[in-house]
Amino acid sequence: MSLNLLDLLKNQVTGSLASKAAGFLGESESGITKALGGIFPSLLGSVIDQGSTAEGAGNLMGMLKDQDGSILDNVGDMFGGGADAVNGLMGSGGGMLDSLLGDKLGGMTDMISKMSGLGGGSTSSLMKMAAPMLMGMLGKQVRSGGLDAGGLMGLLSSQKDHVSSAMPSGMGSLLGLASFGGLMDKAGDLLGGAKDAAGKVVDGA
């Protein structure tokens, strides 16, 4: 079975981050969890897109050089360190988001906010918390596998199917992820066909 980074994030990060972030942001844990379900695949999609060229993969390796994955082991401790520790995390995450998303950051924030029911400010803060977690996971894979830029490109390419099936509807288009737009269009067509078929069965009954 191929490695699924989104499953690793869900198993190792989402539960603890949702619990701590809900208290920190004053939002419901269910809303935070729903938002993270859109944030992680959307951010990973942007990473995949950036890593689809040798130059982009080289830039990502620069971002990952200090990401050893240790952040994944102490999510609770970090929030226990108070606002300064969390603000430091969000400061780091804000820089990552700017590098990965550029002028698409606002659009992604709006879409995640609408799908999760979180306020825009909370969504923005959560995205800044999530980005270092994702990059920490990638950095851990790069280090443990001894990957170079080419190896990173291969790892990211292997995640396209997982990301396509998990990304919120319309996010791929918003982020301009042309490199696997075909996969997303196909998935959307299949989903639409299934809904149509289900509707006809209900109408027929």
C-alpha cells in the first residue's frame, strides 16, 4: 500500500490540533476538524504543484531543511506553552502560506471558512497552525528516506490521487492546480453521475 501523507496527518495531528486549537480560538472542535479536513489536502495540493518542477522542488527542499518532524510529537506541549508559543508557530506558518499560496491565500481562506462555518480570522489562524504541521510531516519523510529534490518530486507525485479525492470541491480550480486538474474533473464527473443516479432512484420510488 502506498504512503498516504493525509492519513498520517489525520492520525498524528488532526485530533490533537483540533482539540487544542478549538480552545485557543474559541471555536467548536467539530468546526476545527472539518476545516482541517479541507486545509491539509488543499495545502498539500499546492505543495505538489510547486514540487512538480525541478526548480520548485529545490525551493521546497530549502523550506524543509529545518523541518525534522519533531513538531508533530508535541502539539499539546506547544499549546501548553501559552500564547507566545502558539503565536511563534503561526508566525512560521504565515511565511509558509505566503510561499505556497501567494495571492491565492485569501480565496482559500474564504472557501475553508464557508465549508467549516469558522470565522475568517479563526480560519486564517488555523491555516497558519496547520502549515508547519504539514511541512514537518514532509520534512520527516525527506529525512527518514534520505530524499533529494528528485526523490521529493516522486513522493509528492504519488500523493495526487489521495489529494484529489480529499480536496474540497472547487478548491483545485481556485488554486490553479493544473497539474492534476484532470484527475479532479474526472472525480467530479463520477461524483455528479452518482448523485444523478441516486436522485433518479429516489424519484422513481
